[in-house]
Amino acid sequence: MTQPHPTDRDADRLNWARAATGDDRLELARASFDAGFRSYWRGQTGAGSVIVMDSPPELEDARPWLRIREMLLAGGVRVPQVRAQDLERGFLLLEDLGQQTFLQAFEAGHADADALFDAAFGELLKIQALPCPEDLAPYDEAFLSRELRLFDEWFLGRHLGLTLDCGDLERLDLAYRRILDNVLAQPQVFVHRDYMPRNLMPVDGGVAVIDFQGALKGPIAYDPISLFRDAFISWPEQRVEAWLARYHARAIVAGIPLPEFARFRRDADFAGLQRHIKILGLFARLNHRDGKPKYLADAPRFLRYLDIVLPRYPELAPLAEIVERYVRPALAPATGVPA
């Protein structure tokens, strides 16, 4: 198989990593692929394995990642160690946390999901207990609304080729308004915003948290539901209920400002809906704008999540109508999802 021709960026990355590690024989191989512009590379040195984070400054500033990392570290959250950095060129040298995320452990079929999620709760409770500095941006109505509109523009419009009439748009707006009202009324805490199995790594003594640069001050149920209504793996609803109850019990003991469980369960559903709708839009944008089609293969998973939650809430019937009338028939031919 022909190897890709190395670019100037490849050479800069390798030369920097060799200088940072003091190992002139270091070679780098791609460690993981990301939906954004950041990339990760693994190399072996005489002192062990290292990871190079490559964040081209003109595309993805590494400073937010470093800033959030310092906040998490101060709160006792297990995050990657930084061994060297060059922000001008966008390179960071990190400890290697291993080659397996929670998601990969689950997919391999040999992980104890209860034990891993219990460890994830421990780190999440540390995150939620962090004081939110004044300059931590809020996950406010404008931000949440922009995310929801990705669904309209990129999934309905660009991907499915749909044009909604005025009545349909009003129904969609009404459902969005009800979702936003719930999410904005929840206690607001430090939110990772991508607290899912792909961004958690088993390490000695527990779990390490990665990909946290998008953290905001936002709804308390957002991260817990992100653990179980994941983009890349689905769980039986009975297990989701049990895990949410376990998290809730631990959070109450830890002093996290949660409502009673029935209200929290509702809050988790509404926060999850905002996330599911947003991700459908994001996946469509990754395909049509960024040339990354693989994510759309998981679109039917989010339709199933909507099928679980929407029937519970009659006030969200306008959204259910849009899904039934337009989304399900459009997806069915390509994905095999029943119309």
C-alpha cells in the first residue's frame, strides 16, 4: 500500500517531537482520528511512549485545551500530563494514557461496564463540583439554539434535502422552545460537553478524562446523559435507568445540587434531546462541509434515541410529528430504519 507523501507539517511535527523528547530516532504514527482539526500521534522513546497533540494554530487553538486542563487538574480530575509545549506552532507533548478508551473496551466485549461507569461517575462528580470561573462561557440560550439549528440547516436541509413549510417551522420552534426552557432552568455547573465513552480512558487507579476543551457552564444533566446516550454505542434502556439512578444517588451524597430523581430523569431526557438533535446536524455538517462521511452511519442511533424519549412527553409532540413525517421516511431507504 502506498504511504501518503509527508507534508511540511509532518516534518515540523516530527522534528519538534524529537527535540522535545531528546530522541533523534523517534518516529510518529497516527494515534487517533478526531472530528475537528486536532490530531494525535504516538511515538516510542527510550523512556516510554509519548503522545504529540497537533493543533494547527490557524485552525484549532490549543490554549483553551490547556486552560480547561488546568481547571480540571486543580479539582483533582485525572487528565493527561503535559511534558512540553509550543503554542506558536501548535504542538504539545503529552503522556500516553494507553491505546484503549472506554468505547474500545466496550466494543471489545471484555469490559465491566458497571465498574467503568462507576469510575466515570467519580470523575464527573469532581468536574461538577468545580467552581465556574467568571470567564467560563455559559452554555446559554444563544449557544444552545445555534446548536439546535444545525439540525435544521445541515441535517434536514442539506442532508435530507427537505424544505419545511411555515407550519412545520412553527412546530419545530415550539418544540425547541420547550427543550430550551427545561435545559436553561436546570442547575448550572461545570460541563465537559462531551463526557462520553470515547473521551474516557481506563488508567491505573481509575479513569482519565480527555477532549475537554469545549467545557462551559451549563445544565447539570447534560454530562450524565451523554455517558449513556452515546454517539457510537447504545445500551438497553433498563441499564441506562439503573446507571442514572446510581449516578443520582452518588451525586446527592457528594452535595451536587440535583433535584429529586423523577425531576432529574426528566431533565436528563431534555438535555439528551438537545444533544441528539445537535449531533445529527453536526454529523451532517462533517459529511457535507468537512468531507468526513463516517459519522453519518450513526444517524439511525439518534433516531432510536428520539423514539425512546419523545413518547414520554406530550408537549414535544410537534417534534415527534416532524420526525415521523419527514425524517424517518427520508432515512429509511438509505439506512434500513423502518418508515
